[in-house]
Amino acid sequence: MIEKIDCVVIGAGVIGLACARALAMAGREVVILERADTIGAETSARNSEVIHAGIYYPKGSEKARLCVRGRDMLYNYCASHGIGHNRCGKLIVATNEDQLVKLGELSTKACENGVDDLRRLSAHEAMTLEPNLHCTGALLSPSTGLVDSHGLMLAYLGDAEAAGAMLAYYSPVESGRVTDEGIVLNVGGESPITLIANSVVNAVGLWAQPLAHCIEGIPSEVIPARYFARGVYFTVSGKPPFSRLIYPVPEPGGLGCHFTIDLGGQGKFGPDVEWIDDIDYTIDPARAQSFDTAIRRYWPGLPEGVLEPGYAGIRPKIHPSGSQETDFIIQGAEVHGVKGLVCLYGIESPGLTASMAIAEEVVRVLDHAAVKGLPNSVTR
């Protein structure tokens, strides 16, 4: 038996739920398929929960554009929906004279991206704000903050369901094919079913490429490569040493071993960057030594032996270690030729911040394909 459905969103992480919400509120009939038994079980639950200002990303990139728009949308949404958040601000710190130049470069890049509230601070000004800090200079970002990511996902899901969307757990998409009638999805689990959808959103994060490869009719040459960069977090008990987020200047693959505080007051450091070959959330306690070295550059008073393994996350990269290319891919019919299909690749940080803006873009891409009237089948 094949069941006809208007729109299927695959993946119930923060991006999938944001997309389902936006589509349902636009009047689409939406079913969300999630292979796990809960929402946000992977990348969405294993990050810093930071609301980014939009500082780091190349001018004109999707990350820059969607982060800045998404940040403003997210703060407004959290305020209107009672979602825990804290616009606590962030200091990006230089710990030697050479890094002061990098602060200037970051300030310029931020202005190009529309981030107009950064303040350059002297070492004295920064260390007055945060007495435990050591630095040679800093940038203050008042627009950076924290969000309760699980509360956010629950709110997205609540809005989606209120608009008629349905969520199915234990529903892995095992295969599919593109036809003239729609996109056929063979869904496994306890109650296997075959769906045929007018529109499909591939929002499965780390698994986006394998999912695309298992749907016959998506050209393999447009599916990007997949790489994994693990980042681990170490926690520190007791009173947090800082009242704001503390970030060093960025490093290749990530934003450095930074300090954040969750909304419950737990301080943590990380993530670091470790390129790995497969999905593995194991934390090697020995990595605390490299954390200790990195943290002492801006917090010399770090007590001995206080770092405890916290958790690990994995960035869904689409370029290998050493590559300077990094951006979101929101791939619609103009690239892969399949009307009604949007594939999301490389949605790493600042994906949480940009989630509502990404969802807005997905709706636009689907609407654009519908207006153009492309056939579902791909002509080779």
C-alpha cells in the first residue's frame, strides 16, 4: 500500500523541526519522519547552545546571511514563546600581540556581515569586565547569547503540530525513488510503509549524504562528500569563572576551546576539533591535558584537576581538514533537478542560531521550484 502525502520532512532535529513548523504554518500537510525515539538525539543535543551573532563567516555566505537573520528571529521567538535564553554577551580574546591583528580582521568581517554592535576593548577594559581573564585585547559581542535547545525544539514541534503536522518516531527512510508522480519513500520500523510525497526535505544532519544516495533519481555527482569533526566538552564544577562567554580567536575547523555557561549555571569548555573517520562520541579523558593548555592562555588561574569529561558532538562537514571552504548547502531542484526536494548538507554551527532562517529558505526554495513547474523525474 502506498500512502500519498503532501510534504515529508526527514529528521526531527532542530533544523527538521524548524522546517516542519515553517511548512505547516504555510499551509502544507506535513509528516516528520524520525528514526530515533526522541527529537534532537544527535547534533541538536550535542552543541554549545550558543546564539551566534554572525561574526566569523565569509561575506556573502549562507552562514553569514542566515545567521544574522536567524539570530534576530530566534531572540524574538524565544521572548514570545517563553523559551529559556540569555543574551549574556561574549568576549573574543587575543592572548598575544599577534592575535590582535586577527581581532581586527574579525571586526571587519563582522561589519561586512551586518553585525554592527561589536566593541573593541583594551586588555584593561576586558579584564575589568572579567577579573579572572587574561588577554592582550578583546572584542565584546553583546548580541551573542545562549538558548535552551531542547525547549526550542519542543516549541517548534508544538507549533508544527498545532498547524497540523504529525511526527512519526522509529521511522527510518530505508530507500526511495523519484517518479513523475512524486518522491517515493520506503519507511522501515515497526510498521513499514511506503509514502509518495510531493515535497521532501532531507534534514538528517550527519546522515544527509547516505539518505540522498539511497533515493534513486538524485544525481550522485551533486551529493557532497561527508567528513566528521568531533568536538568534546569538559565541564568545571563550582562557581563559573566568567559571567560571559569567552572565546579565543578561531582555529581551523572550529572556534577554539571556548567557555560557555548553560542556563543552569554549569560552566564548560570546548569543543576542540578532532577529525575522525566514523561517528563516535567517545571522550578520551587524556584530552583534558590539551584543554588545560588552551584554557590557561586566557584563564591562568584554572585549578589543577578540575576538568571533567562532559559530552561530545560531531560537526557534519562537507570539506576535509585543511579546506578553507565552509558553508551551508541548501540544495534545491535547480541543482539536482528533482522538483519538490530540498537536501540540507553541512548544517553545522551556526545552524541552531540560523534554524528559523534556514526553514524560511527551505520554504522559498520549494515554492520557487513549484512555480517553475519542473517535472519530478530527472532527465539524464
